[in-house]
Amino acid sequence: MTTRGMTTTRDASIDIEVDGMHIAGTMVAPAQRLPGVLFVHGWGGSQAQFLARARAIASLGCVCLAFDLRGHALTSEQQDTVTRDANLRDVVAAYDVLARHPEVDANEIAVVGSSYGGYMAAILSTLRYVRWMVLRVPALYRDEDWELPKRALHKGPDLELYRRRVVPVEENRALRACAAFKGDVLIVESEQDMVIPHPVITSYVEACSQARSLTYRVLEGADHGLSDKASQDAYTGLLLGWMNEMVFVPRKERPVAEATELR
Amino acid sequence: MTTRGMTTTRDASIDIEVDGMHIAGTMVAPAQRLPGVLFVHGWGGSQAQFLARARAIASLGCVCLAFDLRGHALTSEQQDTVTRDANLRDVVAAYDVLARHPEVDANEIAVVGSSYGGYMAAILSTLRYVRWMVLRVPALYRDEDWELPKRALHKGPDLELYRRRVVPVEENRALRACAAFKGDVLIVESEQDMVIPHPVITSYVEACSQARSLTYRVLEGADHGLSDKASQDAYTGLLLGWMNEMVFVPRKERPVAEATELR
């Protein structure tokens, strides 16, 4: 590292293949990398829903990754059989791809999940380092039957009843994850949500007791899937404003020398 | 591409492997990448000579690559046998690694070569896109015997005589490369150079007739290898100032929308 000029740099030794042989090289790049943002879609959704939002956020100066959970888009034939466990591995695999991207600072990863994706995002924070967490209308499931197909969890009235009461933190994996999370949290509720009742949101909000900051907002008139354009825009605006406050403004204000010493 | 926010973005479709299966993803990153700078050392040198300079330049906001030509450092056992052709393939391989780096804008590559490396850098510009070219005390060899070991070219008085006259552009591969080059050129001579006589520098300067800009400087009191610290510092200062003028200031002044449309 050098402090000459406007920023510090990082060296990486590389191997260059030529004529079946190898020569040694050193790549020197500015030390400061970009934050990474992982988008996790909800059940029945796909990465496509997030692309416009991902581009808007990336334009602020970060790298975004949206992807299709197994059981969706090209693998929708697995929708009846895919388990939470498999989808959680999807989320971890996507996180790892994002964190290894050469432009991304692995100490500055945000995860943004909707509904089932919010539930997954919360649990991800116990498996990988997450600095910022956005849970929009996060779903909630009992810990039991973890290996059952996700779809089977919706059989009978049990799940709906489970979501009608505030769930104690200690009895739910996603809530325990939130309780242990020490980064910044944005929780977004839809006022007209017919899928995720208010007590679920309350369970999540109450669980985030150790968060560095907590922002809880309700999108007025919005339904669960943000089916109208006005609600989509309201969410995008909310997300951009929060990301700007939490991620981008602090980066600009941070002394350059400190930027490479985090975590 | 979107124009929302402070910069445009670029999408890249990616494949995420999980459990031996594949899920689809899209990585969205800011469109603006960094210039890349390739350093090509002279005969008997190594990448190590360039690292401090590479870090100083990278700190201005670019990605630098220094590497060891075959016949040097870890492959010095090939010094008696390596040919110009093999070393040129080394340079091209290193260029390709730099140009493919995700942080690098392949339309903004500078090559900086010293002595034998300057000769190689000039020829590289006919094989790959080079936007800026720095030739410090560039060497010159007859086109003949291209496949002979580089060391064999120094047998007898012929090479020394060749370098005592200004060489017509059309009879030399490196000079023809300079004559076809339309980017910005910096040529640096050492006042006390006992290896590369003044006519060689004149040959290069005269060859650069189509360059967008030409900067020719003599380092006072410097020898061929910049053996004293003052000469090294003078060269670093010259290089940084030129890079700043040619590469970094124009980037800052360029409208953001234009930045992704070059070439």
C-alpha cells in the first residue's frame, strides 16, 4: 500500500500464460472498491423484477447482483420440490460470486430481499458477512420441516395462523438472525398486504434489537407484490434514499486512508 | 444502460454454480471503468523496477500491470535463447490479461516501455489497441533475424553501427508501428545514454508523424538504466505529469454520457 496520490493501491500477483508457459506479473489497482448489493426475489418472482432497481442503485456507485432462485425462471420445473435449504444455498452461492467480484469490497455487502427473499436474506446474515439488510414484506416460516419442499409449507391453515401472531425471537431462525444482526436495517411493509400480515412485520422489527440503525416504513396503498407502478416507484425511491444515507454518503465522508482498513 | 443517477451502468449475465447445478444471474456495475497501464521492462530488467511507479500511477485512478518477460526473473535460464518473437507474445499475453480485467476499460490502455521494452511497446501497438504510448530510451533492432535469440543480435559491431544513424521509417518494424500510431506519445531520452545513441531517439521521434500529440523530453544527467535516484524520480515525475495531462484530466472533464461511447 502507498499513500502517494489520491488513494491507496493494492497489489495482486498474477500468473500470465503464454505459449503453454507461465510468466509472473503484478496487477496494481486503486485500493478502494465498490459496495456490493445482492437482490433476493420472492417466491414466484425472478431477477427480472429487480433489474431496473439494480441499475438505479448501481449508478450511485456500487455493483448489484440479481439472480433467479432455483424453482424459478429457467428452473421453474423444480418449483414443487425445491426446499428452503436449497434456496438458501442459492443465496449463499450468489453472495459468494458477488463478494469475489474484483470491483466489490467484500466488507461492504448489502442484501435486499422481498417476501420469501427477505426471509432468506435475514438467514444469510448468519452465514456470510452482511453490512446492510433490506427486508421488504419479509415472509416467515416455522423452523420445522426445513427439508420439506417450500410449497408443502403452505398446505393447511397452519402457516397462516403462525403469521397472525408476533413470534418470539428465539423460536424462529430468521428472527434469531435479525436479533444477532448488528448492521443497518430497512424494513418495508405494504399497507394492503394480503400475504404477510402486520404481526410478521412487527416480529421482524422487534427482533432487530442490536441493529446499528433501524428504519421501518409502510408503503401506503401498496399490495404485497407492488403490482401498481406508483408503489414500485415509491419503493425504489425509499430504497435509493436509504442506500444513499447508509452506503454512499458515509463512503464519501470517510477519510481515504480509513477506507481500506474496515473490518 | 440507464442514465439515472450519476453514471451509466452495464449489465453482465452470469452463471452461478450451486449443488452442481446452475442458476442465472445479472451483475450490474457502474459503466465507467479505469484506464489500464502496461509496463514493459528492458533487457536484463524485471517487473520489480516498475512497482513503485505503478503504484504511484494506480493511485491516480487506473489499473497497472508490470510483468517479467521470458528470459528474466524466474525464467532467466532462457535469457540466451529467448527471441523477440517470444517476448512479443509475452507482451501481447500481458496486454490481454490487463484488457480483460473487469475494472479496466479496454479502450483506455497505455503502454510504458523502457529500452527493449520500448521497442516491444511500439510493435505491440500494431497488434492491440493502444491509446497512449510511453517509450523511454527505446532500443532499435534490424527487422532481420527476428527468430534468432535476442542475445545473438548483439554479436559483432553491426547493431551498434545500425544505431548510429537515423533509420528510415519504412525499413524498421518498430518505426513503422510508430508511424501508424495515432494516439499520444511520450518519448524520453537519457542525456548520458551509453546504450541508445541519440540517432535512435531521433528515428522514433521522426516516425511518430501521425501521433495525436508528441512529447519528447531529455532527462538531464541520466544514464540508460536510470541508475541514480534523482534520475528515477525525474522520470517518475515526468511520467505522472504526462499521464495526468493525457489520461486523468481529460477523463474528469469528459461528460459522463460520452464516457461509455468511446471507440
